[in-house]
Amino acid sequence: MNGRTLNGISALVILLALASPAAAEERVCRGTIGDTTVDNLRVPQNATCRLNGTKVKGTVKVERNAKLFAQDVVVIGNVQGENAAQVNVTDGSRVGGSVQVVQGGGAVVADSRINADILYDEQDKKVSVLRSRIGGNVQAFQNDGGVEIRRNTIDGNLQCKANNPKPVGGNNIVGGNKEDQCKNL
């Protein structure tokens, strides 16, 4: 390579770096966010966030001991809670990905559309899936506060294991299999 080619390549690398899109912004939520659009959203430790008609172009993350109450929201990505105190997605909300809530308090998905899966794993308060449309699987594993799964349309499987007490509910339309503790729901 001659110096001229090397300079051309260096200029191209610089132009590509300048032209690449900036990383998505993360909005921290403490309090209430209404009818607006954000990139990614994070509910920090011990905070409470209320979303009313909010659009999230990325993912919602709910941190340790935090609470999320999302009504009539559109989330393009996932809703994720790890060690969260409460995660509620209700009232006509739409999630393009999954709702995954693990090792925390309670969770509710009601009257909403989830395009992928719902996973509730190791929650110590009540978890429920009510009157919703789920494009993937609904899974409830090792929850100790009670599980209610009622009047949903689930395109994938309905899977429940090691929940105490045993899950309650019924009138679910399941495209795949109803398994283990949920075989009669």
C-alpha cells in the first residue's frame, strides 16, 4: 500500500465513525412519564415508575426493589425485572418482545399484548397473566406467592413447575401444550 491509499482508508474509517448512529439514550424513571417517546428506560433501585401511554423504542429494565406500573404503553423491546418489587403491564399495553420477571416480588400482565414470551421465575408475591394475548410461551417456575393464569390466548406453550401454591385459573386458549401444574388451566 502506498501512503495515498492508507490516507484514503484512514479518511474512510473516520467518516464511518462520524456517520454511525449514537448509542440509544437511556431515560431513568422516578415518578410518572406520560404520553411521550423514549429510547430505553430504566427504573433504578428502590424507585417507583408509572408509565401512562408512553412509547419505549427499546427495553424497560426494572432494578432491585423497584416498581413499574405501565398502562397503555408500547414497548418495542422487552420488559425485564430482576429482583424488582413489582412489575405491572396492563390496560392495553403492547410489548414487542418478552416480559421477564425473576427473583423478586410480584408481577401482573393484564389486558395486554405480548408478542414473545412471559416468564415469571422465583417471585415471592402473586404473579398473574389475565385476559391477554401472548405470541410465545407463558412460563411460571418456582413462585411462592401464588400464580393466576386466566382467559388468555397463548400461541406457544403454557408451562408451570414447582410453584407453591399450585397455579389457579382457566379458560386459556393454548396453541402449544399445557404442561405440568398448568395442564388443567
